[in-house]
Amino acid sequence: MIELNGLTKRYGPTLAVDDLSFRVQPGKVTGFLGPNGAGKSTSMRMVLGLDRPSAGQALVDGRPYRELRAPLRVVGALLDAGAVHPRRSARDHLGALARSNGIPRSRVEEVLGLVGLDTVAGRSAGAYSLGMRQRLGIAAALLGDPGIVLFDEPVNGLDPDGIRWVRQLVKDLAAEGRTVFVSSHLMSEMEDTADHLVVIGRGRLVADAPIGQVIASSSHTVVRVRTPAAAQLGRLLTPTAQTVRQESDSVLTVVGLTTDDVGEVAHATGIRLHELTLQSASLEEAYMELSQHHLDYGTSQLTPQGA
Amino acid sequence: MTTTALTTRRPQGPGTGWPKLLGRTLGAEWTKLRSVRSTYGSLAAAVVVTVAIAALAAWAITTDDQPNPAPATQLAAVGASVGQFGLVALAALAITGEFATGSIRTTLAATPARWAVLTAKAAVVGAVTFPAGLVATALATLTASAILGIGTDGIGAVSARSAAALTLTGVLVVGLGAVLRSAAGTITTAVAVLFAPPILGAIVSNEVVATVMDYLPAGLTTVLVSGTGERYSPELAALLLGVWAVVVLAAGAIALHRRDP
């Protein structure tokens, strides 16, 4: 488990990370979303004990990272893919990391095979494409067979095959019961991999909720109702719905209620329905809305779910 | 490329005491040092330049009308004073290369104990600069003696003292690199620290300045390598140079601990 408690990072007058608190649970994929510059990488570097927080703390399995004596066996991290000496071969890079944490040499060949770099492992990392460096970073993260993995923008520079592979890998790791924390500035990356989302904007927590809930709570998720008694039904739904809008004589759009809710009200009052459909927002829309609200009002739109 | 066999087998955990930690870090740093080509280039440059300068000095003496040969070991020491910059470059790149490429973050994520990383780096740099200094000085002495047709008296002692001085300088430069982070800044500062005092010392005759100069790394190195000193013995010079190296290395460890990589 990863735990952030009031984590804050200040660069001069700028707050890069502002009082961030949340937990990343094992056994599922948690997406870490935010626009570029929102503070995702800074937060991840603080979790890894690289950057020192201005306030608050980050814990991995209940301990500060800097206290770990063989951290690669606890946390595997992919930070920027450039964090490799360009003149060193992939095999030597991983070999040095393995030695630093007392990991058997045989594991180096294992992870090289796992990421598909075994045939080019003798070449300098500087000659690698961005996608290959990304795979090398993932190999390094998996080296110690850690219970927690933390990937910062893992699909950057990957081809479609590679992207599919990373998505599957991330799901497999979570299915094995590991804590999986994956950052991205692209909502589409999360749509079919993440189970849970942590969204930040300008260094502050915007949302911390299961992915379904993020979509559901978006005002873009609407129930469309076609009925001869639109005005009457509209009045009946108004007290419980977030918003009810009458689009025409016979069409209502309702935000904040499910199709079940609307159907029950209609049935109880004997109103005839000709159409009852759910128009789900895409995660993209939900995200845009969240970050937009956040930028406008600087307030949280979704409360953290007791985890 | 496969997604199977992520393995749930957990290899036996390593020891957690600090000797084990330092041992593992030494292994990692050794792997890193031997796996980049610049290490071999710097070592070769140090040996070649040391021998070449000694040979040049010896040849210059033979062109005199009345050759008055200096001991071959003294010419080797002159060679080493220039050739040492190959080893300075090696020591500087061992640490600043990590900052330049961003791989310092990978290193510190794998070994959060900053002191262990820097100690191990200094140790592996020392482990290659000592034999390199030994070989370079001995070869330079042999070359100079062959050119001048004189003996190689004291070759063992001079080579060992020169190697010791180069090793301590290397450790100091590793610490300097951790503080300054840039290769250019570190090498420039090292050149200034090692070359400027002797030049200034030749110009300035102020007693206080001269005394201070004698206790800076350059002055200590001169006494250590030559084996004779006015103010202190070569043994004390070695000790004081060691103190300099440890102090600068500690400053590097503090910088590494305090600043975000």
C-alpha cells in the first residue's frame, strides 16, 4: 500500500504539490491522473524518497522509502525513461541494480525476457528508442519482484503493440495482488485499465474514487426520457435530481439519477414512458469537467471514498 | 515479449546491516564503473600522459650541452602531476555522469542511503586510481631512466607515494562532484585547486600565503610525492590529504542528502 499524508512540495512561492492525502490499495490498478504539470511526477518522486517533501509524508507499506534497505524488493518504479546512463548496456544497468539490492543475477535475464529486450540487452541504452528505454525501465521496476509498482507515464513512446502489452501487464500485476499505481495525463489510458482513480490538478486532490463513480458523478452522464407527460414528470423528478432539463414537449434530460430511479417514479405515478436511456459520459468528459471545476473554483468536486 | 511468469517467487532477502548494505552498494558501483567506456579512456589517458611528459622532460635534458640529469623518479613525478587529470576526469565522471544522465535517481531509488552510495563510489574510484597511479609512475620512471641512461633508484617508493596521492585526490574529486554536480564545474574546480596554488606560490612571497598553500591539497601532494617536506613529513602530508578527501566527501554526502536529485 502507498499512503500520502498531507504531502506538500513547495518550490519558492509555487506549490507543486499541495496537501495531498490518499491511499493506493493493493489488488487493483489505481490511475493517477492530471494535466501535465499537475504534480504527478513530483508526488511520485517524493514517494520514492528522491525529493524531500516541504510538509507531510509518503509511506510505502507503512514506512518512509528512505528507511528501506533493499527497496527494489518492496517498490518497483518506472520514472522518466531517461534515467539510464546512455553508454551502459541494458544488461549491465540491470546487473548493477540487482547487485545493489542483493537480487540474484538470473533475475536480470528473466526480466529482460519478460519485456522483450533479451536479444538487444548487450547494446548501449543510448542506442535504444524511447519505447525500448521504456521497456528497460519496466524491467528495472520488476527486477525485485516488488509488491508495489509505480509507473510514471508508462506508455510514453510505445507503439500500439507496446501500449497493449503495458495495459495487460498492469492488470496482471494487480490481479496478482500487487499495489499498482500508474500515472498519465491522458484519460483514455485509464479507461480500460484502471479500477480506481486519483485525479489531481495544480497539485491538489480533485477526485479519489472508483472509476465508475467518477463517470457517474459527471454531469455529462445523463438519463434521457421521452414521455407525453414531460412537464409533469419533470416536476416530480426535480426534488431528487441534480438537474432536470426539458429539451422539448416530450423529452427530458436528467442528471444525478439512474434510469432505475426515473423508471420507478414514472411507474409509481402512472406516467407512460416512450424512451428511457442512459447516456454515459466518457471518462474523458468526466475528467475535463473535474479539472475544469477545479481550476475555476479550486474545490474538490468528489469527496474521497473512505478507501 | 510475454506477460506470463511475472513470478511470485521471492528470492531470499538480503542482509539489512550496514556492512551488507555497503557490500551490495560496492558491487553495484563496481559494475557501473567497469561498464562505461569512459573509465578505460580516462585510465589510458592518465598512464599515457604521465609517461609522455616524463619522456619529454628526459629528452629535453639530453639536449642540454652539459646534461645534468635529474633522478628518473623526479621526472616521473612531474609526469604524474599532469597525468593525474585523466584520473580527475574519471573520478568526476563517476558521479557527475549520473547527474547529467538522470541515472542518479535510479541509483538513489535502489539505494536510498546516500552515504553508502558516495562511499562506494569513492572506494571503487580509489580501487582503480591506485593501481593506475602505480603503473603510470613506474612506467614513467623506467622510460625516463632509459632515455637518460641512469638508474631507477626509489622507483617503488615514488610509485607507491604517487599512487596514494592520486587515490586521495580521486576520492576528494568524487566528493566535489557530489557537491557541484556538473562535470565541467567539477573538473574546472579540481584543476584550479590542484594547479593554481603552485603557480601562485611561485609568484607570492608572503609567508602567511605560503604557509596556507602548503596545507592545501596541491602542497600536500607535492610533499607526499617528492618524499621531502620543509614543514611536515610525507606521512603527515598523506594523513592531511586524507583528511581533505574525507571532509569533501562528507560535504558531498550532505549535499546528496539535502538536495533533490
